[in-house]
Amino acid sequence: MSLFKSASLVSLLTLASRITGLVRQLLLASMFGASPLTDAFNVAFRIPNMFRRLFAEGAFSQAFVPVLAGARATQGDEATRELVDQIATVLVWALLVTCVLGVAASPILVWAMASGLKQSAQGFEAAVFMTRWMFPYIGFMSLVALSAGVLNTWKRFAVPAATPVLLNVAMIGAAWLGAPWFKTLGIEPIYAMAGGVMLGGMLQLGVQIPALLRIGMLPRVGLRWSSLKKAWTHPGTRRVTTLMLPALLGVSVAQISLLINTQIASHLTPGSVSWLSYADLLMEFPTAMLGVALGVVLLPQLSAAKAQEDGARYSQLLDWGLRLMVLLAVPCALALLTFAKPLVSGLYHYGAFTERDVQQTSLALMGYGAGLLGLVAIKVLAPGFYARQDIRTPALIAVLVLVLTQGMNLLFVPHLAHAGLALSIGLGAALNALLLLIGLRRRGAYQPLPGWGRFALQVVAASALMAVFLLWAAGAENWTDFEGRALERVGLLALCVVGAAAIYFVALLLSGLKLRQFVRK
């Protein structure tokens, strides 16, 4: 399968997960709006997600996948199977300890994440209660990350990309069926969402097992103390844990930034945490469909090329990923900047979600959109370092960017409130991507292929035409004044989006850009 087809498959399945995620957020917005209790749920949900991104999909994946791909490329499947068994054993023992400690420390974690919730006693207590129920979710998702690393290395991209849909389906069921049932029982309805998260975690792990069995790579976990000692001394395990230390620093920086921003938002106007969360979900569409999909496909390929000392292929893979990223991320970024309010109105402005919520969420979305190109580029550039088993450089860059981002918060938040937090994150991501690119160029790891100047001009010109159309469409209607005409607004929104995409791609074709160049083996 070509790289483009693999990336397209991951992107389409990611789109399915983001659509179901959007339905999930629409239910939350219409049923609960933006209130202290929704802030409490968002904070409680962020805590296990923070640890998931920190350990499972962050430090662990960054260290595990390059070692796994290198072992398979140079040592064969049998040695790779032994490596997976030993790493899985250490991971399961570590997760058991982590989950017990996390449940016990929930009040401390909530206070550290969002002490401003104490403005409402009910909000803080609800966040602690839901954190205790949802913290074991990190255990399920860490094992899912292990499975995804194995399956992606074997080029089985479909199951890992599709599993997030199961979490969204479980949470939709919790909001649609569980919340009304809890209300009849006299229980706070939003507590049903915690149960939906746990059910979703179990379902995601469950579907990995048949996929691993089909390739003969289901891990054999040792549950005895002697098994743990053997697994800990395995060379592959020691290599992964050694690489995890700098990776943990790099990922920790991103999570510390999230923690600081959530803490700041919790002290702003009530609802600020929720406005940022609603905007963040919309941002996940382009970042996941483009950045995550490219990163998932590229990392095993880059790792194998590096293990085989094929520098030319390594550089060509990066060039292909960067061009595809620019082709798709530039128009998306301009769309978020010029068409934010219609997008938020068409997707969220129902039930308890007010016109003020639309305005505040739109401002946050525009702030994120300013850095979309950087957010997506990081997903392409960082694997270039991970494949070389150089995790220290991205970590140091992340530390620098954290300091600069918080400096921007001091500048923007007093004037832009929660939107200033989003803008700081976006601009920080752009700086991070630029420094990663400079690092790869200075090492000679990436040599751009000819034609970048003409290509960039074609993309910018086509994107500018699209942006003019979207600016006109945004001002042609009062997008918050469609009461009783929800289907009409959704239809008009879809028509604008399709029209913008048509303008962009037709303009590219007329400029002479050949899209077939991106379909490569």
C-alpha cells in the first residue's frame, strides 16, 4: 500500500472518530451548556487524558515505536515478539501502581489542574468524584498505545485509527441514555459521562486483541515477580525506558502547558474551560486528520529507513510529508480564521449553548487556528527525530517553547482572556515546528527536494481565493439567527465548506499543480 493510501485510510478513520466526537460534544453542549459542572467534567476528563498523552501516546510511543521498528528491520519477527512480551509485562505492572495512586490522589490532582473550580464547591467536588471514576481509563489507553505501536509497525493501521470511535459511541450513549436515567434516580446527570468514558476505554482495548492475534503478536504478560525482573533486564526494555526519559521531558512540557492554561482558564469567567474545550475539539479535525495520520504512517517508515541507513529515503519521506501537510493545512488554517463563527454556530448553537457561548468559542478557535500549520507540522517533523532515537532535541525545544508560551500568556490573556490562551498555544506551536525544521536541516537529515518555491506560491494563491469566498459567506448571513431552522443552517454550512474546498482545489489545478505527485509508494 502506498504512503498516500495508508495516510488516507488513517485520515478517513480519524475523520469518523472526530465526527462521532463532535456528536458527543454537541450532546454535551446542548444538554449541559457551559457551567461549573461542565467545567468539572472537562477538568476530570483532562486528568486521565493528560496522563495518557504524557505516558501512553507520548513518551512511551515515542520511545517504543522506533525501537520496535528497528528490531523488526534488523533482527526479525521472533526477536521482536520477545521484545513486545517483555515491554508489555513491565507496562502492566507500572499501570497497576499508577491507577491505584491516581484514584487515591484525585483531590490533589483536581486542585493542581484547576484550583479555580473552588469558586463553586459543587464544581470541585464533582470534579474529584468523576476523576476517581475515570482515572483507570489511563490503564486501558496505555495498553491500547502498546497495541497500536505493534499494529502500525506491521502496517495494520485500520484498527488503531478506528478505535477512538468506540469511546465516542460510549459517551454518546452515556449522554443520550445514561444522563436522563441518572436524573430520574436523583443522581447528577453529568456523572453518567464518567461511566461512558470507562466503558469506552474497555471497548477500545477489547478490539485490539483480535487484531494482534491475527498477526501473532498478542503480548504474553508475566504476572509473577520473577517475570517482572526478567522483563526489566531485557535489553529492549532498558532501551525503551532510557529513551522515555527525554521523551517524558518533552511530553511533560506540553502537558505542563495544558495544566497551566487550564489553571488560568479556571480563574477566568465561568465557562472559559468549556469554551476552550469546544474550540479544541474543532481543532482536532485538521490536526488529527492531517498531523496524526501523517505521523502514524511516517514514524515506522522513517525508523526502518534509519535502521537500514537509507538516508535518501529518510529525507524523501520527510519531504513528502511536509508537502502534503502544507497542501492541506494552509487552507484549513485560513478557514478557521475567516469562518470560525459560522462553524461554531452550525455545530454548537443548540439547547443550552447560547449566542455568547458561540462568540467566546469562536474567539478561542481563531486563536488556535493561527497556529494550525505549526500544530500539524510538529506531527511530521518530530518523528524525524524519534526515528533517529534522538528524543532529547525535541524535548529541549519544547522546554524553550513552554517558557515563551507562558510569556505570551502574560501578554495576551489580560486583553484577550481565554482566547489569549489559545493564541499563545498556536503561536508556540508555530515556533516549535520552525525550530524542529531548523534542527533537521542542520543535521543534514532533511534535504528539501526542488520545487518548493513554486509549490508554496500555488498553495498560498489558491488558499487566498478560498479565504475571500469564506469571508463573504461569513458576513452574508447572521449565523446565530436560525432559530427553528437548524437543518437550513447545517445545509448552508455544508454548502459553504464544499464550495470553499472546490474553489481551492480547482485553483490548484488551474495553477498547474499535479496532485498525483503525492500518491507515492
